[in-house]
Amino acid sequence: MLWIEKYRPVTLDQVVGQETAVSRLRSFVAVKNLSHLMVTGPAGTGKTAALECTARGLYGDSWEENTTMIPTGDLFSQGRSALEADERFSHLYRKDWSLLANFKYIVRWYASLQPLDAAFKMMVFEGADRLPLEVQAALRRTMERYSGTCRFAFCTSRPGALIPALTSRCYPLFFLPIADDTVAGALVGILEKEGVGEGQISRDDVDLVVHAGRGDLRRATMLLQVLVESGRGTPVAEITQSEPAAIVAQAFQFIREHDGPSALRTIESLMVDYGLSGREVLGELRKVVKREYNDPRIARMLADADYRLGRCESEFIQVNTLVTRIMQEVFP
């Protein structure tokens, strides 16, 4: 079993490194009431887990029946097939409707349902920055109409991608990168529960994993499990070198050689074969650029592509445009 699931918090007391946000969520649970929420912060800092813990505190054993988690990023990257394949939404999906029409209908349907033994339900949008502007405008009206039966929570690492009409209706909660000593304490606690002694993993190994996690407890936990299961002789640097990063490095080699078709095929394979989103591809590109090229022109192009990805229809076009610009302007 993955440790990120095995040691996922089930109560707010188990959420570490976010005292201010957790304190506010505890107050909501204490009075059995909740505002619409805008939960922002980097990946792996406990945003979704804290909302699940809040739901458990509000609803008890019926928290799953009263909470609807919508993986926004997955739905809008995979298209209508994701809605049709998800058993929670398949009975509402209509083949003759567009993705946006289906999504808005499903949200309204769930928001209108009466809660089970509670005053209101919760609807959580994970990766809310992927919501198209048309959907965001519709959600504003849905929030107004169904506020008596449903509370909305938007989880995102890019709050600027959401329109003011949504953010102004939500109470903001900020999740900061988790401090290194807090991450280290959590990892040491996991090792103790797993019965892993210093003979297998030393404190220096833990410190290296904490550094590689960069405030992301989920990533650090995954790296620690890989390190434990692969054996102490495996360097942490080797573990943190992901396969997508190696593919991106190969793509840059094609770019330098001015082999455009090979570079584009290599980058597109990350989106087609590995299921990475456009922004995740940019993240891998940033790592390689920072490590091997550190060219300010590429940094500006990456920033421009990131801006366009938040406002485009096709991620493939924007990523391909970025690769072409780097090849033409940086490695002519």
C-alpha cells in the first residue's frame, strides 16, 4: 500500500504544518457551519486532505454521502470520456451534450440534492484553476442559487486563474509549503510505524529526502517509500530523477540539434503516453532548464506558455509553439 494513502490524515489534528488554516477549519466544525472556501497553496501541502478531514468532522459517518469531490483537472484534460467513465457521473452524462454543458448540469444536479442528516453538503473542486471561464461564470450563479443546500470549496495552486466573482464569495485559506523540520518529523514518525531502523535509513537519508521534497510532504513521503523499498544503496538523486525528466532532457537534445519533428514527438509523448497535463510538462521543462541551461530567454518563454495554457483550447498547440520558439530563438 502506498504510504501517502496509508498515512493520509483522517482528522484535522493529523494535518501538519498548517496551524492557521487548520484552526479556522476547526472553528467551522465546532459550529457545524461552513463558508464557501478558496483553498490555495502548493501541491502536497494538505489542501484536499484537510477538506476531507473537515467533512468527517461535520458529517461523521455520512461524510462521503455529503461530500462530492470533482477532479476538475482530470475532467477537462481527458474530455467527455472521463465523465462517462466515472460511475458517479455516468448516469447523468448525456452524449449529445458538450463537455461544458454536461459539467454544468452535473454540478447543478449535485448542488440541488438535499444533504443527508445535515444542514448542507460540500462540493470540492480539485485543481479549480482548470475550470474554463464559462464554467466559472455559471458556478457563480449556482453558488447563489444553492447556497442553502451546498457549500463550495475550490482547491488550487493558482488562485489568479479564478475570476473575482468566485473568489469574492469564498473565505480564503492559505496552505504554505511545509517547513523542513515538520516534514522531517512526519517522515521519522512514518519510519517508526513501519519499523524501519537507522540501519536501513539514516537521518542523513531523511534530510536528503526532505530537501528533495521542497515543502511537499506528499512527494517526500513517496520518495521515502521508494528509498526504503529500493535499498539504502540507491542514491536519493537517482530516485528523484523521474522518467519524464529524462525524456525532457532528450527533447532538449533534439532541440539543440534542430531536429524539430523528433523534439515535438518526444514532448508530445509525455502528454499522450504518460498522461501529463500541459502545465506538468512545463514543470519538467523548468527543471531541465534550471539544471542544464539557465537561459533567461527560455524562462520568459516558459512563463508566456504557462499564461497561455490557462486561456487556451488545445494544450498541444501551446506546448508545440513553445518548443518551436525555443528552437528558433535560442538554438537557431
